Amino acid sequence: MNTRNRQNCGKIYYESKRTKDFQSSWIEKFKADMRDKGADVGVLVTEAMPSNMDRMGIVDGVWICNYQEFKGLCAVLRESVIQLSLAISSQENKGDKMNMLYDFLTSNTFRMQIDAIIKALLR
């Protein structure tokens, strides 16, 4: 998935079923398909919901919804994947940046610059 500002935020894999009865075997096959595609999130859209579900929800890590719920769920999941991608990228190299900042703040160069500023202010 891409946005105007970011490339490859994540992948949402979709599959639809138009049958009268929900088959629990779909879930494992769907999860295998997600792994094959490298998807972060999976949505199974179906006319026949699992017997224990009246509305959309997650079953073993797979989102299941009907056709009426599909558009809203897609919008929410897309935004969630984008926000997660932003959060992950903001943490990348954070440890490296903190180490670099610490090294600079404790360096002789920084100390000499601060000394020069203080001396100039005291004149």
C-alpha cells in the first residue's frame, strides 16, 4: 500500500466468498495465502458469516466481514496500517541517533564550543 508521502506502508490481502455456508477451513488457507503474499492484514469478505458472528470481527488473526461492512472496514484498516508504518519508521535508528547525540554532547568539541559561547557572553 502506498500513500502520497510513503511507499510500501504495508499490505492488506482481500478475498471474497459468495456461498451459503461459512467454512472454517477457509481461515487456515487464507492465512497461508497471506503469508505467501507477505500481507500484514487479511480481510475475508463473505455473504455467510461464521455461526458465532453477527457482525465483522477477527477469527484467528483474519478479519471477516460482510459486503456491507467491507468499505468501512477497509478504510479503518488502511489508516491503521499507515499509522503503524509511520510509528515503526519513526523508531528506526532511534537508538543510533540517541548514541550519536550522547557522543556529541559528551565530546571535547561540544565542550569547547560551549566554553567559547560562555566566554563571549561574559565579555
